[in-house]
Amino acid sequence: MTTTVVVMGLVILALLAVSAVFSAAETALTRASRGRMHQLEREHDPAARRVNLLLAKEERMIGAVLIGYNALNILASSLATVFITHAIPGAEGVAIATGVMTVLVVVFVEVTPKTLAIVRADDVARAISRPMLVATRLLGPLIAGVQWIVRLTLGLFGVKLERGVDVLAAREEIRGAVALHHSVGSFETGERLMLGGVLDLSDLDVSEIMVHRKSITMIDADLPPRELVARIMDAEHTRLPVYRAEPENIVGVVHAKDLLKALVEAGGEAEKIEVGAIMRPPWFIPDTTSLKDQLAAFLKRRTHFALVVDEYGALQGLVTLEDILEEIVGEIQDEYDEPVQGVRRQPDGAVLVDGDVTIRDLNRAMDWNLPDEHAVTVAGLVIHEARAIPEPGQRFLFHDHRFQVLRRQRNQVTLLRVSPPLPENEAL
């Protein structure tokens, strides 16, 4: 009898111990840092590789955990009830078995392993990755059946479960995590903007950050050589589009370095310079190209300059590698740049803003959160919200900011005064 008691007790404890492993796995594998696991896998950590295999099929892994956890708990409780009611028949034995198993399951199968998994999620996930991988493979057919039943049942209530990975949800999860860490002080504002800029590259088109064609410094190919050289040397930029007859007719791009090389070869005599011999062919790209794709194209072609055209082939502007990098790291200034062009802070906290300043640049400069879904520039935002082209002196209240139109040239709003965000009670 004593031997039977010991054996039965050991069997029940063994079942509970294995159940505790499943319980810890449920918490550890869902809380483990995927970024750290991928990095460890790149460093040839086999445990991290197993964790990534499990997370790649998370639905199947959770199914294995739930099946194993519940099956072991039910089996252990059944054995305990049979054993105890054999010694203490009737309702009293059932009550004792229920009380004992409840304490054991709650304390040693639920709370203790899950607490450990919360505190040391990455370490626990790596430690139990091998048995969980084996369990997932062994229970595969059963898990598939359970998943089919679950999908069928939820489908009856109009709930459709997608099999693919929602990439957008993953990016929004990262964005939310960055915002959370910024709010608690783990990230500075600059770091938050940089990480957000990386996530935004796929959502932005080159048309949203390009230099508009009105602001492009161009060179007329028919200028006398000496005047052409002087204009190129006086320009703020090293790469300049070259047109012939009319600005829309871009025939090439001249680089200041190529010009200097040609001047040296000509012995410093500008009259001997032939612009057609030193300019490079222009590269035209659609205005719908995403920043992510354009960044990859810049790196592949090993060039930093592209001209943007619309669907009819009309010139819209230009975009450079620096423009895209500035979407990530903020304004990159050199000795020829002006600090935050077009944005001038006022003593009362307001700013004078040129109409062609982009909303994203203003948000970065002032750490504001003006929306840029319907307009690219600040002037465009005011026109969109006002549903008209406002007159000088008109004032508006949009998105908790006051906008005052200071100057307008023909149909273009060229200068505005924008207040900082208003207090909530004043904004209402």
C-alpha cells in the first residue's frame, strides 16, 4: 500500500511538473523579445533558432501548449481524485482531492512558472524551446484538427481568421512601443523621430519630400561658358539640372566636381568648357515611388540625384539621397545651409512659416503633431482645411493651432504665422 501511494504521488507530481513546463512556455514564448532572438540566431545560438521556429508558427505552438497543459492537468486531477476517493470514499474524498489539486495547480503549475517566465522570458523561452518544439511536432495533426474546428466555429459568427502575417500590425506594434518608451523617458525625442522615420519610408512617396520644380536651381545649357561656370560655382548645390530652351526640357545634370576637373584640363580657361561634354544623363522617376524603394534604387545605382515626373512626364521636382536620409535623422546641415529653412521662431512661441515648408519638417522642427495625410505643405494644410485660398489677414483654428495668413502671391499662400498647440480648454 505504501509503495502504491508513493508511486501514485510521484506520477501526479511528474504530470504537474510537465504541465508547469507548458504553463511557463505559454508565457515565455509569447513575451520573448523577437528582436533579441533574431540577433542571437544570427550569432548561431541554436536555442534562439528553435524559439524563432516556434514563433514563426505561433498559432500551432499555442495550440500545442493548450492541449498539453489541459490534458496533463485533467489527467493529474483524475488520478488524484481516484486515489483519494479510494482511501476516503464519498463527497469528502472528492472535496479533499479538489482542494489539494487546486492548491498544487494554482501555486506550482500556474503562478510560480508564469512568474518566472515573466521575469526571465528570454532565458526561459530558450531553455524550454527543445521540448516545446518536439511537442509541437508530435501534436501537429491534433493541433490542425483543433484549428480547423476553431476557424469553423468562429466563421459561423462572422469572424474570419487570416492565415498570413499582418505586416502593418507589426509595424504599428513597433511604433507603439517606441511611443511608450518615449513617454517614460527611455527614448529622447530625436531617437523617437528617427525610428518613426524608418517606419514611415514605405508610407511616403517621393512627391511628399521632393524639392518642388519652382525651387530648383537650374542651368541654361545655352549660356556662354564663362557665365555658366560662374553660376555653377555660385550655386549652393553640387548637382544642378541643365535645361535647353525651356526649364521643362531637362537634358542633363552637371556635377561641380566634373566642372572643376574640366577647368583643370582646360588650363583654367572657362571659354573652353563645353557643358554637353561634362553633364551626365538625367534620371527620371515617377512621383509615386515610395521612399523605401527610392532609397534602395539610390544605393543600387550609386547615385544621389533623381528628377521626379508625373504620369504625363511633366517635371514635378527633384529628390536626393540626402532628402530621404533627412526623413530619418532630421535636417542635415552643411556650411551652406540655413538652420531650418522657412521656419522662424518668435518670442511668444509662435513661428513664421513659409508656405512651401512641409508639414513633416515643421513637426520635426517644433516637435508638433500636425496631420500630413491630406497635404504636404503648411499652405496646403490651410487651404485643405479652409476649402478655399485664404486672403492675407485671415485667421483659422485647426488641429489646436492658430494659423494666420500673412502674405499671398496670386494663388499661393507664401507666409503664415502658426501658434504653438493651444491648451485643451482653449482649443475646445
